Amino acid sequence: MSVTSDFYLARVAQCAREAGETDLANVRDRCLRAKAAWQAMADRVLMGEADRKQQAADKAAHQERLFG
């Protein structure tokens, strides 16, 4: 199963919301740590998605040059 950036970004938003809703410092810290971890995962997936799009564009441009 491939996880999209939307999944990770939804977890980032959920952790941010939970951190803002709690009055307990330890829970807020836990939520903020989780948010940072989810954001790092989202960033990696977003970079991969951008790389795949760029590779597809490069391949299409190369094919266009070869076959006009």
C-alpha cells in the first residue's frame, strides 16, 4: 500500500489540533513531537512525488526531442 502525502498532512493537522486543545503540558509536548515526526514523513513523500513528476516531465521532453 502506498501512502500519499495527504495522509501524512492529515496527521500533522490532527496533532496540531490536539496540541492546541489540551491543557496538559506533557500531552501538548507529545503531540508536538508527533507533529514534527509526521511532518518529516510528509516532507519525504512530497519530495518523492515532486521527483517522480520531474522525471516524467524529463522523460516526455526527451521522447519529444527524439520522435518530434
